[in-house]
Amino acid sequence: MSVTIKDIAKSAGVSYSTVSKALRDSPLVKKPTKDLIMAVANELGYQPNIAARSLVSKKSFTIGVVWPTIEQTVLSKLITTINKELEELSYTTLISINEVKSALKIFSRYQVDAILVFDSSQSIVSSYSDVPIVMHGLANKQTPYPVIDVNRQKATYQAAQYLYKMGHRYISYIGDVEGDKLQKEKVKGFEQAILELELPTYSFQKIRVNNFEQYDGYEAAKQLLTLAKRPTAILTGSYDLARGALQAIYESNLSIPNDISIISYDNFPALEHFDIPLSTVGVPLDKISEKTIEILMKVINDEEVETKIFMEPELKITNSCTKIS
Amino acid sequence: MSVTIKDIAKSAGVSYSTVSKALRDSPLVKKPTKDLIMAVANELGYQPNIAARSLVSKKSFTIGVVWPTIEQTVLSKLITTINKELEELSYTTLISINEVKSALKIFSRYQVDAILVFDSSQSIVSSYSDVPIVMHGLANKQTPYPVIDVNRQKATYQAAQYLYKMGHRYISYIGDVEGDKLQKEKVKGFEQAILELELPTYSFQKIRVNNFEQYDGYEAAKQLLTLAKRPTAILTGSYDLARGALQAIYESNLSIPNDISIISYDNFPALEHFDIPLSTVGVPLDKISEKTIEILMKVINDEEVETKIFMEPELKITNSCTKIS
DNA sequence: TTGAAAGCGCTACCAA
DNA sequence: TTGGTAGCGCTTTCAA
């Protein structure tokens, strides 16, 4: 049996309701008493029983995170950040990797204060009980809970526009052209730029990759570089693809940005891994995280929240891009 | 307020202790009564309050998983498998990505039935309260809780021995030669084979990679294939490295296994992605998972458990290896 | 400033 | 086979 407040009360010679107050740092307890109780609690290795506490106080200070697809690196970075920020707000984060429906059930049984769902499928999830839900995914349907989405199309659109403005007329996009909705949005932004600039389609090229690994970017870029009319700028759909493309460019003895400018779609700003930091476009991870925390706190406190939150991308240009004449 | 057993009791016209029994499918309740109660519970969207339940029954049917490093793919596969198997045993899995110490605190406050820790650092963790701990990591020290480890050294040793027996005299190892303890063990097994076979060291080559991605394997293999005396067999430290090596081999117009035999260290058996399935060596993932569940159930039921569980690797040979003369 | 006591939702025991 | 009730560990009144 673990230590309870009654054990502390007995040991400290006070009533257990006083112990409860002292542990919550209530102003109703005198400093010496409080100190004594704290000391005893520490010595006994007391850990509060969350079950009992949330049973009476109706608050668990816990956020349930539903994360059925644990392999994506972007998500793992984002979740790590969110976890850290919630910790600072003295919230505990618990993750379930079960499918959305059963994870929701689990968390509602655990009476968490809110549930954060990461789900790229477009299904509307329905809540059990009255635990508020916040979702990360595609904000296309009308949902009864807030959905946080990022504007991928605008990101690639912005990047292509920028490269055009810098004088580039042969721009290639490396990405999953036939991929899921998320990937298609990126392609769409690129295509939209072509259309608006009234350029011949051959001056904009899309290279399809099947995976998002460094090697796929490498292969795709290799292919581009052997072209008679090779691109002066490359836009990649992800960070790893960009890394691969960089390798291919170096192997061909070309230099960045003199021979080729490169921008990567990504949510991590300032990728300083390389000799030349990579230009990126996308919604910065910390802004997504910040927004998520904000929405979570709002739903927990029963405040009004818009149900579609569409975050705007930012273009961060470094020395990996240059003007050409 | 969510619905409680009292709401169900009122609605069904029975006492709430009967409801409690019915919901737990107790034989003490008559079938018709049970059916009625179930129907009402369903209709009302009842979800049991785990806090209240575990407060009285001292059992939460929940396993806390401590997973501070969420990026590793092997772990995510393993945890997914474990999660699934626990679900079938009607246990709920909750994951924390906080650092070990604070995660342990969280789970002990939640009164989980057991905590599963994934930690490759060699620190001994000390439990709060009396929640039993099972660890996945390096079984080198004496610990007060069971640690499950896999024999990496024996794996690469076995593979090298096998390749030798098949007539190979020029064998290369691609892996993180300067890496952490886990990686070094793999290298050690390879070196041990050289030693025991009393071979000149030049006939066994180690190629160092900095990362474990496909591209790194590709680069390393490229390097090997340009050698005057190129290896007849390659052993890689991971699946992704093997994939890269395969790419390099194909690009060089060499064939597997006729020109080069290849074995990968890995815990996933039967990697059928390729034209030729890859030979692997390592402890199969499902065996690790099975063992983990077994140990978890034992500690939960207070049974005796050995504190060092060292799992033996298996060599699975496919057409990616051949005998040479 | 402290203590006593009610009650959160549930299980488990005993009585009916 | 059902109902009544004590009590899990805690917070939160209210009384002392």
C-alpha cells in the first residue's frame, strides 16, 4: 500500500484535511505547519493519488493525446514540443496509440480535461461524454470541435512565386505527386503558381517520389540534373527530400545557390545542419504548438473557439536561394 | 456531468449496486435484468469512471509505457505490437514521452498496474510507490526489476560465422562503428568472429556510417564496390542501411546473391519488400513482444521473475545469400 | 488556523 | 437474485 494523506497526518500529528490543504499550498495553513507536513510527505515518499483527486475535483490536469500513426517524424517533433509546453503549465500529457475511436473512449473514461487528436483521415470523430476535443488534421468539414490545419497549398505557392520573382524560369518540384491529400495540396500550390504566372508548363517540372526519405530526394535530383535543360531552382516537399537533393547536387559538382537555388517545404525553421542553411516554407512548428496550447486551454475553460483554424505558412529565405539574371 | 451508474439505476428502476454487478457481467444478476441495464447504459452513453473504479478496486488494468525517445522506428513497431497484445488482454496502454523520472512519477500517481520503461541509458531507475517496473534496455547492471535485452553481439557474430561457412572471405560490415553501446555490441560480434576464425583483419572490413538512413547505406556500399578487392558479402547494422546497400549494388549492375551476399541486422523477420527477400539476423520483434507481455503479467501477479532477460538472436537466411567457392 | 465530516463514482460485502 | 451500505483517497465546505 502506498502512502496516503492519512499516513502523513498521523506522522505529523495533524488532521488529514490540514494535510490536504498544506499539500495544495493553501493560504489557510500556517507556514510552520505547512513546512512540517511537506517534510513528512517528502520523507514518506508521498505521491498523490490522481484517481481520488480527480474523482472529487473533476479536474485531472491531464491532456490525452490520440496518436494512431506513431511513425511520422514531424508529428513526433510537434508532440514533443506540445508535451513540454503543457508540462510547464503543469498539465500531464498521456498518449494513446490506439485507433481514434477506442483512444477517445479510454481518455473519456480517464476523465482527462481535453483530448488532442492527430488524425489525417477526414472522418468526424464523435466524443463520448463531454470531454472537449481538439483536432490536428484537415479542416475541410464542419466539425463540432476545433480543427487546426496548416495551409500547405499557400506554402508551395509562395515559394514558387518567390523563385519566379528572383528570376527563375526553370523550377522543379520534388515530392509525392500522387500522394495523399496533404501531399496533393503542396502540388496544387505549385501548380497554381504556374497558372497565375501564365508560364509554359514545361518550365515547371514535377518529379514524383514514392517515399520521403533522403535517398528518394537524391534519386529525384540526380534525374533532374541530367536533364538537357536543368532547373535553376528546386522546391522539395520535405526536409529529407531536400537533404537528398543537396547530396545529388554536391556530387554533380554544382554549387548552391550559384548553380541551383533550393527551398524545402517544412515546419522546422532554420535547418542549420548544412554548410548553407536551407530556405524553408511552411508554418513553423513552434507556432503550431503555441496555437494548439492556446486552443486547448480555451476549450478546457469553456471559452468560445472557432472550429476551423487555418495557419498561414512563412517563407524563410537563406543563402540557399539567389537571384538570377 | 457525465452519466453514472446511479443514472442508469434510476432509469432502469434497479439499485445501483445491481447496475455495478450487471456492468461487470456478474453471474449474480439475472439475464433479463442484465440485458435491461446494458440497454439503458448503452442508450445513455455510459462510460465507467476509471478513477472511481481503480480507487476502490486497486486495479486499473492499465500499463504505463515510458518512451522518452519517440523517434526510433524499431521501438515504435515494438510498442505498437505490445499495445495491440495488451489490448487483447483487456489492458489499456498509456504512453508518456517525458523523461524517465517524471514519467514514473506520473504513472505511479495514476496507479497503473505496471510500468514498462524503454531506456537505453544505463541509469538505474528507482520506483515511486510500489508499482512494478519492467525495463527494455541494457541488462548489464544488477537491477531490482527485470530488464529485457537482446543479444546483439551474438547476432552479428552468427551472421559473420555463417557467411564464412558459406565460403565468403571478404566480408564487410556497414554500421555505426563509433556509435553508442548498442551499436558497438554489433561491431563487437563481427570482430569476435574475425578473431575466432583467425582471419587477417583486412578480409573483414568495417565501414562507418553516421546515420542509419537508406542513403547512408547507399553511400557506404558505393564506397565498398569501388574497392579493388570488393567484398563478396555485406552485413549491415540495420534494415535501412541494407536498403541503401541494395540500391548501390543494383546501380553497379551487380546481382544478389551471385555477386554479393547480404544479411541485415534487424528485428523484423521476413522483409519481403524486395525482389529478393533480405536475410536477417536478430531477435524477432514478435518474440520480444511476447516475452515483454509475459514478464509484465508476471510482475503484475507478483510472481518471481529473473532480473536479466537476455534474448537470443535468430538467423533467417533467404535467397540474398549464397555459397561461393 | 485547524479539524470534522460530507461526498465524488465505484466495488464488494452482507443482509434481505 | 437484488438492495443497502461501507469505504477507497482525496477536496471542500463548515464548524470549532
